[in-house]
Amino acid sequence: MSNTSHSFSTVLPLTSFSNVLLFLFNILLATTIIFLNVSVSLSILLNAALRSENRFMYMLSTCFSDICSGVSFYYVGVLDVRDTYDSPTRTFFIVHTFLGISFMAILAAQADRYHAVVSPFKYSQRMTRNRSLLVICTYWVYAFIIVAVNNLVPIGVAKQLISIGTFAANIVVVVIMIGLNIRLFVIARFQLEREPPSAERDNKRSSIYLILVVAAFFLGTWLPIFSHIIVCNFFGWECYTFENDGTDPLRILPRVNAALTPILYIRGCAALRATLLTRVWRPCCGRR
């Protein structure tokens, strides 16, 4: 009975102004994540020209995983929940998986833009839309295989896999992401400037700058929790533990990024913005 009552209590007792503010902030954040990502998803799905480009498929993948993160934040952010192995309110790490899928989607989008700009002819031959969709499906399936393995093996083994795997994966992936960011910036700043002015050059440059900004914001909001996981899990240091996920700023930051990413997509892509205003938001406002 205590577990049941605990699982349905709010993130903090609503007995002070600051607690109420945090409660309302988490609800607003979850709602914002869902609203913005659904809006961008509909814009891409309604525009055949956007759907024909691989980079928008990665955007769509990011939006889908962030929508799931937003929906799940109504649970882990609004209620008193700790998503750990021995917690009665755990989600079996499914919620964390949606955040990890967004991580992989942005990394895949970076690699996609790098390949498209450095080797455009080979890219057009190799990376068809079906192959891009296969890449997206692969990292979605991989993520949930990892979740299944962690939930099927004994807790001690799962903790070892998480600590060692997280340390190695985070270090390698962050280094790759930073390296790709630097390389893409050099390409956008110097290599493309030498090409004659054209719509294709402007499209390449804008797509590179967009993924650069998205990746930079991603790293800024994720590096704190990456560092925390590495220090606490791998090195075994005693770290401060927050009462629940909804009061942990390191776990709230990635959700803030899930709200920022669609804003960056809208701001950085004129075609997406036009479709959003004319075919998604305006018809909805008109019906009212």
C-alpha cells in the first residue's frame, strides 16, 4: 500500500510556493516538449519535399523520441519517481532509452551531413531514403535490445554493464560528436565559401549550421549528466542523490534540450517553418 501511495504522490509536497513552482514548471516543460515536437513532426509528414530529404527523416526520428520523452516526463517529472533498479516506481529504464535515442539520432544526423557534404556523389548513390530509414530503425531496435538485456540479466550484472558501457560509450560518442562539429564548422566556414554562389551551396551551408547548433545545445545540456554518470558509476565516488528525477537538475536539462531542439529546427529551416505556419498552426487556429 505504501508503494502505491508513494508512486502517485507529487514530485514534492505542494506545501510551499517553490514546490508548487517546480511542479508547474515540470508540467509546462512536458507539455511544451510534446506540443513543439508534434508540430514539427506534422510539418515534415505533411510536406512531401521535406520527407524526400534524409536530414528531415533524422529530424522526424528526434521528434518522435522527444515526444515519448515529453509524455513520460508527466510521470517521472511530475510524480515522485526514481528510475533505479530497486525502485518500486521504476520504468525499467524505458524512459531513459527515449533520451538515448535522441542522442543517437543527432549523432547520426551529424554523420549524414558530413557524408553529404564531403562526398556528395557517393552520398547520393549510397544513402537512399530507404537506407536512411534502415539506419534509423537500427538504432531504435538497438536501444530497446539494450533495455531488454539490462532487465533480463541479474541486477549486479546489469549495473556492471551500465557503468562500463556508459563510460566507454559516452567518452567515444562525445569525442566523435565534438570532432564532427569541428569538422563541419570548418567545411561550412571555409570549404563551401570557395564554391560559386548557388541555391545548392546555400542549402548545404544552412543544413550544416543547423545541425551544428543543435549538436552544440545537445552537448551543453547533456555533458553535465554524462560527467555525473562517469564519476559516480565508473569511479565509484559518493555522489549526492536527489530525492527523485523531477527535482534532479541534471535529469531535467536533457528534457529542456528536447524542447529546444524543435525550436532550433523551426528557426533554422525556412521550408519547415513555412509548412508549420501555413499547414499546421494556421488551420488549427482557424478552426477555433
